Amino acid sequence: MRKFEEADYKYCPSCECIIPLIFFYPDKKETDGFRLYCISCDNEKCRIQHQKTMEKHPLFSTLKSKKFFDKNPFYKKMRRNNLLKKGICANCENNPIDFSRSNYRCTKCLDNEKEKNKLRYEVNKWNKLF
């Protein structure tokens, strides 16, 4: 194992520390082959810049709203899968799943569905008579 030399360290202007090169992202554009800021400072700067960009973006308000995600089938499926992994009802998103009766709904939602089916059956029965 080789020892660190002075060339194996670099100064980060953001945190004002001299840090080993392993804590810098590689960058072919720079003269020494590494980014100007260390990994932690670089991540922080990118996160802040991303937030600023998203706030200025014209679609940010629509992307942020729940309606956009509810209408899009991909996000609907992804949200449902995340709820199921947590063991939360996919319909009401509040109660724990009743695994003895269903794989994705709570007792309250199952009972409501049962009542709706009874009403549908009665309505269909009367519609057939007239």
C-alpha cells in the first residue's frame, strides 16, 4: 500500500478543508482530473440547485399536485405498490390491510364494497323486472 503524498490531497473551497482525492468526483474537464468541490459539498450544491430549478419550472405546481399523480396510471400503480409494501390499504390509504380477507384492502373498505354490491344487485334485480 502506497503512502499519501501532497498530490493526493486537494483543497475544497466550500468547506475550506484539505481532503484526500478519494473524496472528490472525477472530472475530465478539470486540470487535475477531479471536481472543484468535495463529494459532500458537491451533493449539497446540486440538491440546492435542483430545488431552485424545480421551483422556477412552469409545470412544478401541476407535478406537485396530487391530481397529476392520481390521473397518471404509472404513478397510480407505483403509489399502490408502495402502500402495499407498507401494509396500508390501497383504497383509503389509512387503515392496515386485513390479510385474512384481502391482499390490498382493509376491513372497512371490504365492508363498504360488500354493501355497494348488495345495492347493485338490488338495483339490477328491479331493472330486470321493469
